Amino acid sequence: MGTTVFERRLPSASVIERALEDSVHAVFWLDDVERTAYPALSGEVRADLAIVGGGYAGLWTAIRAKERDPQRSVVLLEANRVGWAASGRNGGFCEASLTHGEENGRNRWPEELGELERLGLENLDGIEETVARYGMDVDWERTGQLSVAVEPHQVAWMAGDGFLDEAAVQAEVRSPTYLAGSWDREGCAMVHPAKLAFELARVAAELGVRIFERTRVTGLRGKGVQTVIAEHGSVVADQVVLATNVFPSLLKRNRLMTVPVYDYALMTEPLTAEQYDDIGWKNRQGLADSANQFHYYRLSADNRILFGGYDAVYHFGGKVREEYEDRPETFRRLASHFFTTFPQLEGLRFTHRWAGAIDSCSRFCAFFGTARGGRVAYATGFTGLGVGATRFAADVMLDELAGLETERTRLEMVRTKPIPFPPEPAASIGVNLVRAAMNQADHNQGRRNLFLKALDAVGMGFDS
């Protein structure tokens, strides 16, 4: 088996240890902003629409519901704090893609790819317009995303619109690992993820949505009007949206449709003016390399570098647990890969290290559905693309609850479901076999073995 650039150009162990030694195990984005506190639910309340989950999917649904019908009474329930999970700790890449990239969309829904791409760009435009209309302070920068080749076999993958040869990609961002690139200038915006969640909550509350935090929902009952049961109260609602994503669904049918995959990230201290000049990056694009095990990285508003990805870790049993978030070997690996990418930044320190669970499904993008006679709608399985796609999902769910046939609900992507994951222990065995095969492909010039090809053929996969 061959090697990757991150193995061929290892920084010294002392560089890695020194960079990590003062980092705190905490989410930078959540440390960086104040948040509004909302009360816990106590007693019974009545609503036209109850939403379970206070991340992007739930918050967008609340806002879109009130924009459609300002008189509709909407209640949103969050088990912890608004935006505390994936919505407050992701990389802040707000992408237009609804399908986890063009290749995945083309392989699964080739006949409607053009429509999916158009709807995705319209959705991203809609997010940008909403940010402006409500004066949302979210550090919005529509700078696009630059994909980079760091191995010779990846250069051909960059071909097409936006191609940059080695000189051109180095003119954008200086890294000795970059051999070529592809810059999608319109299809991605950078955003402060926690600010986006908190500002969505602010807007929802100003529109009249009642938000309850620290209100864990334990059940859902009813054949007609639904009762959402929480620990210290309940909501009686005509309709319900389930936006719990990585957490176990209140619908038993969906519990094998996703698995929680842990993703890890580091945040540096702010770059000095000299360090910033050393790497260029004047156009502030989001960056991602091109292997199966890939890194994503971007600049914050104060010129820190977030560097995340590569390891995608599934734990036996599919539980979401705080203890899985501090994984020293992964943080050391990320730090090593960071200094392989930017050796000129040796001496830069990381201030924060953290992790979060992603709701990964076998087709790599969200799926949708209804239950309880059309009174309950859900969307989940965003597989790391929820920053932008959750707004689209909110519109799908509201269309379905209203019984509307729209261009969204007619999509095969919306009408079909992914293949479920098997129960344990088969899930853990299968996921780890896929991870090993993907790692092997990255060390073998991208060539996928028969196992991965068989999974591709049946539409089954695993990704973060």
C-alpha cells in the first residue's frame, strides 16, 4: 500500500505537541458568542404546529411556517440549548448542494440533477436574502469553496468549470501540498455556525414562535391530533415536525436509517499579519481536499483557521455520548496534517479542540417523510450538509404537512428513502470495513476495491 502526502511530509512530534498543549476541549463557536436563554416547558400548551429539535432544521421550519402563515401558533422544543449540537459546532460551510455533491447526485438521480442543482442554488440565495432581510449577524461571506488536489491522481478530478492548475491554486492559497484545484465561486458561503443558530432563534421568537429549552421530549402519541410528551409538560398540536437529526427518532421506523458519526475539529489562534501573508488566502474561500478521508478548513472572521475532518468515527451501539468527543489521537492527527498543509505556520497554536456527531445515512443526503396520517413530518440524514440543506428540508416538510404537490415534493430524491443500516453488531462491522476500504483507496491512488464497488452498485455507503 502506498503513502499519502500527510505521511510523506510529517512534521515533528514536538511541533504537534506544542501546538496542542494549551488548547481547551470546548467548541470555539459556542465560546465566541452570547446566547439568549429560553424557558423550559412546564404544563400543557396548545399549538397548531409543534417542532421537536432546536437546531437548524427545527429553527428554519419554525421561521418558514410563520412566514407562510403569521397566525399559525408554533412551539419549538429543545432538549438542551438551541444550537448546542451539530448546528453550533460544524465548520460553517453553507453549501448549495442538496445531494452531497454533484457526483453523488448524478449517480443517484441523474434525470433530475439539473433541477436539484437549481433548487439548491435558489435555496442558498434564499438563505442569503433571509440573513439580509432580518439583519442577522452571522459573519456571512459568500466566497465559494475551493477543492484541492494533494495527490497526483486527484488532479484529473479537478477538471471542469473552475479548474485551477498548480500555479493558479498556489496563487489563491499557498500550500506545498496543492497540485491543482477547482473553485466553485457561487455554491458555498462561510458562516459562523453558532451565530446562525442563535439568530434563527431570535428571528423565530420575534415572529411569535414559542421556544422552550431544556425540554427533553420522551414520546409522541395520538392518531389524530398529536400530543408531544416532555419530561415536565406536553404540547397538544395539530401537526408535528421531527427535527432531531442525529438523535434517536421518535418514530421507530427511522431508527436504523441513520448512524451517528463523530467528526473532529481544531481552531487556531488568530493569524498575525505576517502569517496571513505567508499563506495568501485573500479570497477567503472554504477549502477541502479530495480524498475519501478529507479535511475541510476555513478562516473565521478574526482570521483563525478551523481545520477539521479526516477521521469519521462510529462507536458500537450508535449512541451519542459526550465521552466520544475528546479523542487525543485524532486531534494529534489533525494537527499533524495541518502543519503538513501549512508548514510555514509552524509555531501557531490551537486554542480549541472539539467534536460532534453527524447524522449519516447511506445515501449521504437528507431523506424525508410523513407519519400518523400525514400529521407528522420529518427530515434527517443530512450527512454533514445540513447548514444549507435544512432550509430546503423545512420547506419540504411544510409542503407535505399542507398536502401540497410542489416541485420539491415531486422530486424522486424527496419521495425515496435510503437503505437502512443493519442492527448491531453488523452495523459496527460494516462501518469499520467501509472505513478500512476507504483508507485503502486513499493509499492506492483512489482505486476502490470490490467491496466499495459493490456498495456503490446497490446505493449503500457511509460518509461524514
